Amino acid sequence: MTKNDLMNTLESQRLAFNQNPYPSWAARKSKLIKLGQVIAAHEKEFQKAISHDFGNRAVQETTLTEMLVIKAGISHALKHTKHWMRRRKVATALPYKMGSSQIVPQPLGVVGIISPWNYPLQLAIMPLIGALGAGNRVMIKPSEFTPELSKLMKKVLATVFTDDEVYVAIGGVDVAKTFSSLPFDHLVFTGSTDVGRMVAGAAAKNLTPVTLELGGKSPVIIDDTADMDLTTTRIANGKLMNAGQTCVAPDYILMAADKIDGFTKSMINKAETFYPTIAANPDYTSIISDGHYARLQDLLEDAENKGARIHTAGSDDKQQLAKERRVPLSIVTNTAPDMRIMQEEIFGPLLPIVASDSLEHAMDYIGEKARPLALYWFGNDRKKRERVLTESISGGVSINEIAWHLVQENLPFGGVGPSGMGAYHGEHGFKTFSHMKGVFIQSRFSAGKMLMPPYTDKTSMIFKLMKKIM
Ligand code: NAD
């Protein structure tokens, strides 16, 4: 796929958009309904393709993290987009009161979506829902790490959308680079912070606005008041979903030194209850590629060489695990800042612990690092919870839970600083993919004449009056 091919598609989408720059609610609704139907109709094929691309992923996990999230996104959009499309009348300042002011949401034109491999369907379709609801045309570049899914998504979407409505561009990093250099009206990138930086640079050349949904190290603070059994159940579940290959997965734990042993034992116990075996267990997800598998092994080896202790769930045969690219939950204690596991986003089922005996220490530790995509706090002390909510900066927060803020349609989903820029989901997505145009409508009678030259003493008097009432 050459730059010319991509440019031609973009131009045909823009032409089609220009011929119909404000699709009616009925037209948008029909697209959202078709999207929902065609995805539901191919659910089994999507589950199979994703499992094939990973090596293994449970059908149930794909249902929960991809199909149901998409279903909820489409239902919410169908219920509310008509209302989001309305013109919002806003108050007009006193001196200009003869006229009126309103905000007119307008489609942007052609939106580009670059998506990652970890939730390969959901992270392409959720921005698509927002972009279609807002009345745009869309081009998608899915990840090269999930070739079966990407091919299937292209085939399935092409059965209900013409190329000038929704187009899927298949290819590797070279295609992704070209894609990010196209003059879209908006570009959404979901992926790593390093690549996000390059995408933002490429988009800046066209002054294309970007939404960056990036990664990073999402911390969990466990307060002394936390119910340990409930906490480990939820953290083990959240961490092991998709074998830790989740942007909002807990990356490391901050907790009191004297509770680390109990926490570690309980986490291993929970992991072994969820997954009595790991090799050949259809419920346990494989690591996406040999490269990522080797990266996780290197992180463990580096930590161990620098004095960490590794506590591993299960007793599966190591060779079998390697063959299936499966990594058991590995709790890492005795950590130190110079370990790579404490510096890089983990994106796998490894969970280091940092001893932290006070909330001050935990907040300082997090505050000195790059702003995370998610932050978790477990505990039952309202005052401390409030402090965490008001004084820490992260993309989003779940309290006494992992990741659930992400599936709340009324919450914006996005990062902050190195974990991202902008947000989408629900109405936040509609606004991201719309131009919220400010409009002033002047009345036949207006005080504006009094502000026009030639300037006289009367003008000065009017200025005086305006200063008083403004
Ligand atoms: P990645 O950055 O390697 O790739 C993402 C996409 O970018 C792929 O489609 C790829 O083809 C494309 N790409 C690669 N190089 C490019 C370049 N030079 N220019 C333009 N595009 C390029 O990320 P990944 O490995 O697929 O996904 C994992 C990362 O994504 C993690 O850091 C994770 O935290 C993050 N992530 C974030 C979210 C979120 O919503 N914030 C969700 C999922 C994953």
C-alpha cells in the first residue's frame, strides 16, 4: 500500500464528505446500527481470529473486553447522539444581548484511527463509533501484530461500508508511518508513548489535531485500611486479564513493608485459583509475540540480577510455557529503582512491589514519575481517598477496583501528559470528533453601531458604561 493509494482513499472520502458535510441523525443512526449488527454477526470469527493472533485468548475474555465494550458503546451512542448533535444555546453577554449565541457541533471531515494489538477490535471500533456518530468518514490502520483480526475487520466492515465511508488500511510500520503523515481532519492514535511522539510529530506537519491514547506505568496504592482478600482478588483479576497486556493494567504496587508477604501469598493464591494450570489452559492468554515474550523474561532476569525476589504462580513446565508464550503471574519483591522493571511499562503479568509506609511517600513516588494512564487506590479511609483523588494526576482512577473506569460510558477515557492527550468514549468522543463551532447571530437592531468610528465623546461614554456592566 503506497502513499498514493492512501492519499487517493483520503481524497475520495473528503470528496464524499464535502458532498454531504452534515449527515442527518437518521444517516448516522443507520451506520451505527449496521456497525453493531455486522460485528455481532461475526462475533465467533472475531474471537477465533484474535485467539489465533495471540496464540491463545479465551473466547470469554474477548467477549468481555471487546464485544461487550463495543456493544455498550454502540447502544450508548444510539441512545444519546441525537441529543449530542443539538445546537446548544448559550447566554450572550449583556452589551450584545440583542443578538444570540449558540454552539453548533459539526463533523470534522475525515478521521484517521491508528490502533494497537492488545484489544485489537475494541480499540479500532470504539473511536470509530465516536467518529461515525459525529458524522465523519473514517480510515483505520490496525496493528501488524494481529494480521488475522485486521484482515477480518477489513472484510467485515467492507460488507456494510463503502471505501469512502470507512476504510481499513492493512500493512506494517511503513504503512503506519505513511498513514500518520496524511492530512486527516483528526487523528486518533492508541499505542506506546514512544510511537505516540512520532505520530504527534507527523501530524503536526499538517496541523492535524491528535488524540493520543498512550501507555505508561499505572500504580496501585494499597492503604492499610484495605480489605486484603477483596483487594488481591480484584488486582489478580485485573492484572491477569489478557495476561497483563492491558494499557490500564496495574504496573506496580505501593504498600506498607510489613504487608508485602501476606499480599504476595494471597496474590499467588488468587492467580492459582483463577488459573489452576497455565500451560494449555484455554482461559489463559499467551503473550502476543516472541519479541514481547523475550522482553518480559529479560525484565525478570534483570530484576533478579539486581537483587529482586520473584514469586511465581503455578508450577507449570517452563519449556511448555515458553513454547506457548505464556508467562505466569510473577510478583517481584525487593525491588530497586535501577531495575528495568521499575522504569519501563511492563505490559505483561509481572507485578513489582515498592515498600511505601505512608500516603505521602506513595504520592511523592508517583508524583516524581511520568503521569500515569490509570491510578488505583484500595482502602476505606475517606480522607486519604480524597487526597489521592485531588492531589494525584493520572488519566483516570478506579477506587477499590481495577480498570472499571474505562467501561463507564459517561466518563472520558484518556491519558494526561506522557500517557496521552485528549479523550473519547460517549459524549466525550462525540465532542473530540466534532468541531464545536461558536456562532453569534446578530439581530437587526444592534448597539454595535455606537462602537463604530468616527470615535467621539459618546464612544468614551459607552466604553465607560460597558466597563461597568462587564
Ligand atoms: P505501538 O505503539 O507499537 O503500535 C501501535 C500502532 O502504531 C500500530 O498500529 C502500529 O502499526 C503503529 N505504528 C508503529 N510504528 C509507527 C510509527 N513510526 N508511526 C506511526 N504509527 C506507527 O503499540 P502496541 O505495541 O501496538 O500497543 C501497546 C502500547 O499501547 C502500550 O504502551 C499500551 O499501554 C498502549 N495502549 C494504550 C491504550 C490506551 O487506550 N491509552 C490502549 C491500548 C494500548
